[in-house]
Amino acid sequence: MSPDGTLGRAASGRLTLLGKKGQTLKKLSQHVQYLIARNGTLLGLILLIIMFSVANENFFSWQNAKNIGQAVSELGVVSIPLALLVISGAVDLSIGSIASLSGIVAATVMVETDSTVLGVTAGLGVGAVAGAINGYLVSYVNLNSIVVTLGALSIWGGMALYITGGQTVAGLPESFTELANIEIFGVSIEILVLAAAVLYGAVLLSKLPYGRRLYAVGGNQRAAFLMGISVQRVRFLMFVQVGLAAALVGLMLASKLAAATPITGQGLEINALTVVLLGGVAFTGGMGRIAGVAAGLFFVGVLRNGLVVTDTSQFLQQVFVGAILIAAVALDDKIRQFVQQRTNLRTSLDQPAE
Amino acid sequence: MKLDIDPPRLRSREAQHADIPLLSLEEIHVSFGGTAALVNTNFSILPGEIVGLLGHNGAGKSTLVNVATGALRPQRGKMFVQGDQVMLRGDPRDMDRFGIKVIHQVPALADNLSIYDNITLGKSEEGWSRDRRREVSRAALALLGSSLSVDRLVGSLQFGEKQIVDLARALSTKVNVLLLDEPTGALGQRETDNLHSLLRRLALEKHGIVYVSHRLRDILAICTRIVVLSAGQVVLDRPTQAFSLAELSDALAPGVSARQLVRQREVGPTEEFLKTTWRGQSLDFSRGEIVGLFGMAAGPQFYFLEALFGLGDETDSKLEGRLYRARNPRDAIRLGVYYVSADRERDGLILEMSAVDNLLLPWLDTYTNGTVLTRKEMARTFRDAAKALNIRGGAVDTPIGAFSGGNRQKIVIGRWIFGLQPRLLLLSQPTQGVDIGARTDIARALRKLADQGVTILVASSEADEIALLCERAVICEGERWQECPRTELWEEQLLEGLLC
């Protein structure tokens, strides 16, 4: 019983009512605190938007929002499946190289055959195969995912350079380069693809059995195994999806630039991992939400864009992103404790005492 | 050479007065979120006392222990060590320096290190030579009557063995007050007796012992004083002689005596259900019976259940006349054979997930409309399970971590009752570390399940658990496992059978 509540009862009926009201308000404010704690990155994002809007009146505009969306679309398309993979307790560091290689293979096939369909199929095929190899080695041979994908990062990156001799592959068919310019109701295809990726991740995690299994495998692999969940298959399939998404990014970039370079994807894996961790996904697996990852993605996007719009050195954005990532992860533990306490509260709110 | 630095005034036990409490907590108040766990609670312990701490799950026992050991900082309250007030900083190292040690229900050990590393880790012995540390560890284990090889990896140990290592670790340095949270939960009778005589010896040397347990028999056997907690408050505090078993039982779970629940069923015509051979032992089980597999802590009965579930060396089995072969848990589950491990935190729960997810994880594919999960139906099943098993402490979406031990166990067992109908249910110490109320809830649910024709095997090292749940028992010890039919003096006979 809260102090004001006791006092209220001691004094009079009317005071009791006030006391109860006060308590309701207190609980409400605790609810707000709970929401803030769970959505720290989102709050940071909002603050960032307000900051930049004040600093420059051109920042807060529809056009700039579209710019930001386009700028982060490729990063987002791989960050979502990567987040799911990290939730399942593994990581893929070879994303950038898979994107590069897929772009190169697709471009080479298109230049040779002049067929967009063949090129796209080949590019996605490379992604699926690369992902399947990672997945096989991690899930079925039981190797550490950091080691395996670090190796793959080097292998596929090197392969992309080897195939092209380090050169850019240009002269792609128009039917392919035109894909990047498609707009539906004034929204560019990149943003639509990003939206689809976010929707896919959100539905998978919260609505499909497979999503529950990702959490279970990442949270307690042994318990999941003893419940009859096929731990190996769950992770294997996720690696294939990450590979496919990386390949898609390679194709998107090749289409946008009308050329494929063997270093297109360089650094993509690190940026994607930054987004995932900024989005509150636990590196140890078992925890994370797509809404958080989306907030992390736009946080990075808005920061980059805002620094350009406000004429701050572009190089500083890297410094900021890094510092904020460390701060976010450091705060994460505190936030989690806080959430745990609030969860108890929420339980008591959900179930009014008899 | 390092010195063992102790505060000098705590060192000499002769110098202290018998009437100054070793440890005293006054007006302690702890609440989590909106829920009060301790309400102005007072607790103290004199030199030479063994105080039993009793109460339901969620009554505040663990919270009190955590405050005493510095793991938790209360919102209000004072703490005195031998008459001197100490700061409640919520730092376990402070309390460790005062010699206040705790043995938790779930041993806190590093699985990837050897037993001797675990025992000497983080202590002044750490710098000693390897042989010296092995020697110290061996001595600490011998004190507990255990002859485990100190070079073994802790990860390779059974639950009961881990607990012994944990105890040895606490006892290898200076102790003033030893708090034990469900210490005998996974111990067999012999280890329990060893532990009790050791605790008595410590008490004679004027140490203080706080003994938290659900097992009344243990409490009555060893404690000099008993404190009963309910809803965060001390409701009874008397010398043990002033209590009777019935009275305590009543204080814990009003109106329900555990013994009442056990009833002898008419054993109908035995229908052959499961025939199995494992490591030279041949066993037959009938449909719808609850059979106890009784043996030592970490005994073969636990490995037998794992083998049936597709873990470890295979059994040669026939289930309902057809060859039964499980290479992994998935195979077993597909054939309606389910298993509950004794280590529910490690093997049974996904702590990050909600209660309903934990309950229904193996059955998710049956809760879809083709592709998408039907949360409403899942919630309905959870509520059914919560009603049948009397699960309290949270709603459908409450994280499993917010539930107390007994309720978590009910969810772990409920998982296999409220999914696809089981044929054979394998339970390893299913009521370990669970209060009387939860025990009866679980026993009742299992009885009902058996009445529906499900065969249940219960592996345990506790005679009273077997007596509570089972209709017949097999003593899993020696060359040939012996049948031990139920009689009036069953518990005693089981123990005798094991020791002979």
C-alpha cells in the first residue's frame, strides 16, 4: 500500500478516493516509463529528428524522409534477417561479401547472355548457396558462426575480386537498370522492398511458429532440443534467408548504379550488425524485436542524413554511430532490469487482485 | 604466501557472547514493482542455532536469503552482524567477508572448469599449486562424505553432484552463518544424512545455520527453531519442539496434507504396455500405472529415462507391441514419449519467453490457421492448464522468469499434459524444490493422467517423492533392480532396499 493511500483511508472517504486516483496516476506514469525503457532507441530517434529539425528547416520534409528511406533501404533489407539470425543465437559476418559476389555474378551473366531473368536468378542463387554453406557448417558441423562467416567473408570477397580481376562490370541491360527506377504511387521500389522486409520480419517473429522457434533456439538451445525443436534446421534456414537477402542487396545496388563492383558490399555486415545491436537485439540470442531494429535502422539513417543536411563533417557520423552503439549496449542491461521490474507491475495491472 | 585475511573480531568464536545474534535483520522491506515481497520482516540467528525457514513459493524465503547475503538491497531496513550495524549496499562480497555464505537451490558453478578449480576459484587458495588446491578440494569433499574425483569437469556432473561441489566450495573458507536454499532438493538419503550431520557439527561449533526447505521432514530432523513466512511476513517463530508435523503442514498448506492424497488404486488387469531392456536390466510396465524408479542421487534411474527419450545409450524396447526406437528427443516426442528433466532451468525453460510460449513450444504447429499462430487458442489452452494445475503468479504473456519455482515446474510438466496426448511420460524428480501446495497439484494432475491410460515413470532419489506419486517402485541399485511393492512402511522399505 502506498503511503498516500494509507493516509487517505485514515482521513476520510473523499481522501481515499483521491488516494486511489493518485495511485492510478502513479501506475500510469510507470506504464509510460516502461514504454520508454523498452523503446530507448525509438526515443533517441525522435530526439534526433527534433534536433535536426530545429537546426535546419529543410530537414523535416517529405522529400528528405524519402531520401532517408532510400539511403537505408539496402542496409535495412539485410539488417532484418540478420536480426532474426542473431535472435536465434548465431551471426553472419559474410553478408557484405555475399552481396558483392552476387552482384558480380549477376552482372557477368547479364552481360554474357543479355538476360535479366538469368542474371537475377544466378545472383540470388549465389546468395542462397553461400548462406546454405554457412548454415551447414554452423548448424550441422557445429562450428562457431563467427569463425565460419569470417572465413566466408574473406572467401566470397576474394572470389568477387578474382572473377572480375578487380574491375567494375558495366554495360548491364536496360531492363535490369530500369528496375531501380520503378515507382508505385510515388514510392520508390527500394522503400517498398524495405517495407516488405520489415513486415516480413515482424510477421515471422510474432505470428509464425518459426519465429517462436528462433527465440527458443537462441534463448536456450538445450531446452529447445529437448522439446523436439530441430535446432539445426531452424538456424540453417535462417542462414539461407540471410544469404538471399544479401544477394538481393547486391542486385539492388547493381541496378541502382547500373554496374557491379567487387567491393560494393564492403562494410555492409558491420553496418547491419550495428543496426541490429542498436535495435536492442541481444548478441547472446533469444531477445529482440523488429520494431527495435527498424528504430535502429532509421536512427543510423537520420543521423547520417542530418549531419549532411546540417553541414557537419560526414566523417563525424561514424564517430557518433560508434559511440551511440556502445552507449546503447551499456544501457541495455540497466534497461532490462528496469523492464523486468515493470513486468511484475504489468502483471499486477493485467490481473486485478481479487 | 598469501594470508587469509579475516576481520579479527569475527575470527575467534570463543570470544563472542551466545546471546548476541550472529546476524540480525530488522524491519526489512522489499518490493518488486508493485508487489511487496517482504513487509517489515524481522529475522535473527544466534550462535549454534539451526533455523528452519518455511513458507509457500513466493512467501519471501528466497528474498530474505538474498537480503541476508547482500544479493538484494532492500528498500528499507537494518542489518546487524554480531551486534554491529552494517551497510545494506546490496553487495554479496561484503557479506562474504563477514562469513555469511549461501548455498543456492541451483548451484552457481563454472561448467567448463574442474571441480578443484571451482572450489578454490576466487579465493586465497587460487594462487596455490595445483596439487595443493586439489588436496584442499578433496578434503572439502571428504567433509561431505563424497569421493568425487576433483579433476572431473563440473559440466559432466549430475545435478546432485554439482550441489555437493557447491557446498564444498562454501565450506572451504571461513563460515559464520550458512544459508541453505533447498539444499537437499537433489540429494539422496545418504547425502542428506551426511549433510545433516555436518550441519549439526557446524552448529556445535557455534556457527549459525539457516535452512530453507519445503521438506518438513528435513526441517524437523535438523532445525532447533522454525520460522514460517507467509506473504512476506513472519507468521510463526518457535522452537522446533513446540511444533508438530501436522501443525506445520497446516501452516504451509491449510487443509491439505500431502499424505491424504496418496491412495492405493485397484490395480486392474495388467495390460502389457512397455517392455524394455537397458544395460542388462529388463523392465515391464503396464498401461496407466505410475511407477517409481528409486535410486541414489545421480543414480542409473535418471540415465534410464534419458535413454528412453533418445539421449544416451539406446534401449531395446517395445511400446504397445511395436519396436520403439528413439534416436533423439524429436523421435520420442513424435511417438508420444515425453520427458521432464530434473534441471528445469537448464533443460526445461526458455527464460526470455512468455509463460504461454514455454507451455506450448513443442505444439506450435497445431496452433495455426495454416500459417499464422492463433494466439487466442494458445491463451485458452494456457488458462485451462493454469486452472487444472493451479498455476499462479502471472498471466498468459508474463515472462516465465516472473513465476516462482513451483509454478515454473507446473508449466514444464503441463507442457506435456496439455499438448498432444502422451503415451508415456518420463519424469525426473518432478517435485524437487517445490512446495507442498504445488506438490499436491502436480500429484493430482499426474493421477488424473494415469487414469486416462498414460503410463508415467518417475525417477527419483527421494523416497517421499516416490511415496507421494507412485503405485509401485523399482529400486535401481546393484546387479538386478528389485521390485518394491507398496506397503504401509513403503518409504522405509525403499530406503532399506537401497542401502542393502
